[in-house]
Amino acid sequence: MSDLITYIFSCVAMGLGIGMDVVVATIARWPSLKDYKDKSFWIKGVTLTHAFFPMIGYFVFIALFSKFPPLKPLLGVTGFSLIAYFLVTAVKSWLSNTHDNYQITLGAIIAVSLDALYSGPGKSAQAISWTSHEIVISFFISAFTVTLLALTTLLSLSYINSKILKRQASIITTLQFTEFTVISYFGYLSLLRLTFDVSSMFLSVIFSLATSVVVFFFIAKKLLSINSIGNKGTFD
């Protein structure tokens, strides 16, 4: 039972990590989600990409690992580097406030799903003791978690007073902090397990939290300001 709980928790944690940007993007794109068709396209789109993008990244990564076993340490560094690259890109995007395309397009869905692609290599460390069936199922559990996050966000936006929500730049910043922390956790997990052969979830948690605290110590004030400005008129 404990193994099942750990398995489900790991899948949901991955879903939460790659799904936080979906929450932020859903809030930003709320004005474009005018009817059921738009909302359905958005939900289906982010669900499919967050199921198959990590799968693609994972199996490409594992194919390399299976063909070249001595490269295991290097693959751990590669997985860590890909996630680090995404996080650096994400922070630059947040600070430059470049989320200016709020239309519900396939391009917008793919853009908000790139972290899911990068999460695939990081998952190789998480799933090191799982069976093939457990690995495949885990992608859909994570995608279902993303779906629930998007649906919950849509329902919340339908009922929360827009004037109150517009003043909550702290909500967006907190979501960004959560995304950064969870995604970086899988980066550290990849580095520790594959490169240094250290199977410690605790160390990964500590390193990811410490990194997030340090990074957001320097950028939180600017992010709060940007998110406050960025939300003006979003729900009008």
C-alpha cells in the first residue's frame, strides 16, 4: 500500500510541477476563453500535450541510456541541464513579461507545454524502479492532474470576483515559485540518482527549496510588480 501511495504521490507531484504554468496561462488567457468550444479546446490541448510531451522526452532519454549504459552519469547531467535551461528561460520570460499572446491557439498550447517535454528526462530518475506499465500509466496520471488544475482554475475564475483577483499578484508569484520548486526537484533528482547514484528524495527537496528561495529572494519584488501590471485589464 505504501508503494502505491508513493507511486501516486510521485505522479501527482510531477503533474503539479508541470501544471502550474497551465494555471498561470489559464488565468492570463481567461478573456479569450469566451465559450464552451474555446474552453474545451484549451483543456483537451493541455491534457494531450502534458501526457505525450513528457513521454516523448522520457523515451528518447531512456533509448540513449539503454544503448549507451556508460553514459548514465552524463545523462543525469543532461536531464538536470534541460530542466535548468527551462527554468532559466521561464524566469527570463516572467521578468520580461513576454506573455502577451493570450489567444487560444495550438501555438499557445504548445508554448505552455514545453516544460512537460523537458520534464521527461527528469522523470527517468523518478521512475528508475518502476515497471513499464507503471511508467506509461504515470504519464496519464500526471496529465489528469494537469486537467484538474486547469478545470479548477476555470471554475474558480467563473465565480471569483474579478476585481479581487486582479489585485492578487501574489497568487501568480506563488504559483511561479511552486512551479520553479517542483520542476527543479526533478532536475536535482535526475542529477543525484543518475550521475551520483544517490537515491535521496530528501536531498532533492532540500536543494530545490533552497534554490527557489535564493532565486525568488532576488526576483520576487520585481515579479510582484510585473504580475500586478500584467493583470490589469486581464479580466475586464
